[in-house]
Amino acid sequence: MKRILSALLLLPLSACIIHAGSSDAWEADAQSLTVIDTEVVALEHAAAHQLADIVGASLSHLQRFKVVADARTNSLVLSGTSRELRKAKDLIAVLDVPGGG
């Protein structure tokens, strides 16, 4: 039996993925790759630690989403897929208002 091997090297800013295996396995693996982004959202009105708790609890059903408060800059550090980040930023926009969050 002839075995065909393929290799892939992806070099984003902070990670490296190496795939060595059959081309069929590569096709399956490529479809399961998910890009995780990180964004910092500066808050204008709400306290970061309070909003992080609310956003984290509200979006806990999202698989890859994480939120961390940075009290020093009153910001939220978000990480997740682009869809998850969009949902989080939409929620933050609703909550980060005078007298809210």
C-alpha cells in the first residue's frame, strides 16, 4: 500500500501547527481548525470587574469565549472566535452605558 504524506506549517503570530499524515486526515483536520482572536475593549462607564462577570456568565454557553477584566485600564480582554467576539462586543455596548453594568 502506498502512503502519501502531507505536511502543513501555519505560522500565526503566537502559535505553530504542524500536521504530518495522510491527505485524507489533513482534509478532516483542516475543516476543524478554528481561529481564536483576542481583543481589548476599553470601557467608558461600567467597572471592568463587574462587566466581566456579567458578560462571562451571559456568554458561558459559547465554547471558546473567555473574558478577563483589566482593572488598571478599565478594559475587558476578550478571546474567542470572530462570531463570539461580535456577540460579546454587542452585549458590552448595551451594558456599558451611564448607570448600567
